[in-house]
Amino acid sequence: MSNSAKPTAFLDRDGVIIRDFGYVYRSDDLVFVDGAPQAIRKLNELGYRVIVVTNQSGVARGYFGIDELEAFHAVMSERLGSFGARLDAIYHCPYHPEGVVEAFRCDHPDRKPKPGMLLRAMSDFAIDREASFLIGDKDTDIEAANAAKVAGFLFDPETSLLDFVETLIASGSLNTPHAVRAVS
């Protein structure tokens, strides 16, 4: 754990960083949401730690395994790097209560809307909770942010993530702890 707490941008994966085509795990299917690499780079430049928190029930459903998921995340991180964007960590929840893979069939505390992934990140890293926020495309993302006591912002994946982040910065919304807003 780092000695100085940093503000952290928690980002959902599907629908925020990459296009959500349903259970994406093949690198051939990796398509960034408009402006996502640039938004992550901007957050890096502003001094935010960037951490992905993503439900990945495709593992529990038997669509792909943990190794395939981690290989996909490695490719995603590498492609983001080609834009000068860096992820500090990726937390994924492979569990689902209706999963067909026994080892991953449960109602896990990491599965959003529960805050487990955010809380684990806060345990693993020195995070300035008051200055941190989550961007997600579903109400369950915002519920997880609320439960972890960080600001939550609902994003429309049909828009630009860079424009969204720049709007949050310009509006001063990122300076308001525990805010929950929909920004258009």
C-alpha cells in the first residue's frame, strides 16, 4: 500500500471503457467506448488512480474462464497503454447466484450493487475516499458507489467518456464528496 492516499476513479468496464456486446472476453471483440482511452489518460494526468471494478458473470455462466478473462484484461490494458492511458488495477467479480459453474455460483459480496470490489481496492491501496468517484452505466454501479461512500456518476455509453469526464471536471462535480448525479 502506498503511503499517501490518492483520489481514485473507479470505472465499470462494460459500457464505460469498452462496448458492451454481452460477455466480452475475446480480444477481437474489444472495442473502446468513444473517448475512453483519452478519458483514462486525462484522469492519469490529473493524478487519479484508475481502478476498474467489473461484474463478470460470464465466468459463473460457463461462457469463459478466469484465465481467458485475465488474458482479455491484459490485452485491454496494453491497448490502453498505446494511448498513454494506464489502469492501476482491475477487480472483477466472476460470481453469480444463478451460475452453472459450481465454484462461482453464489451471491458474492463483490458483485455490484454490493461494494466489495471497491472496499477491497480501498484496503489494497491508500485511497482518498472523499476525492474518489465511480463512473458506471447501470444503477447497480451507482448503488455500489453509494454503499462504498464514494461519488457515483451514471454514464450513457452512447456518448464520449472523455466529454463526460471533462464535463464532471468543469462542473466541479468531482470536488463534491458523495455526490450521485446523472450528467448528460
